[in-house]
Amino acid sequence: MTRRQGRRVLALAVCASILLYFVFESVRKYFLFETGTADKYMFSSELGFMPEITLCPANPQYNESRLKEHGIDSLWEYQFKAKWVSQV
């Protein structure tokens, strides 16, 4: 094997190694079933801090007359059609 062939084999081996590494990482991440918006549910007693969100009950007790004062016709509209805007 000439020196030029040796360099080609070395370059091919390095490229193949890099390719295999990224294929392995991609498959590993795929089988973790995580996405860009992955959610993990844990008991709050296991956390060192409290979560930033609070899950509300499915049927909260809203004052519908107060909602109508603010231009919201129904509770359903408030819960499912509202365009939420953050004040933060």
C-alpha cells in the first residue's frame, strides 16, 4: 500500500467513525422518546424545587357574571377559544 492509499484509508476510517457516532447518538435519542417539547411527570416530593406551572381542575368554578363584565360570553369561550397573552 502506498502512502497516498494509506491516507485515503485513514480519512475513510475517520469519516466512517464520525458517521457511526452520529448514527448511534440519533438512534439513542430516538429511543428515549424525547422531543423538543418533552414532558416528564414526577412527584413534586422528588423535586428539589417546585414546578413553574400549576394544573387546574377540569371544571373550575369561575364567576360567569364577572366573565361577562369583561366581554367573555361563556365559560367555554374562556377555556377553549381564548387567545392567551402573557403579562410577563
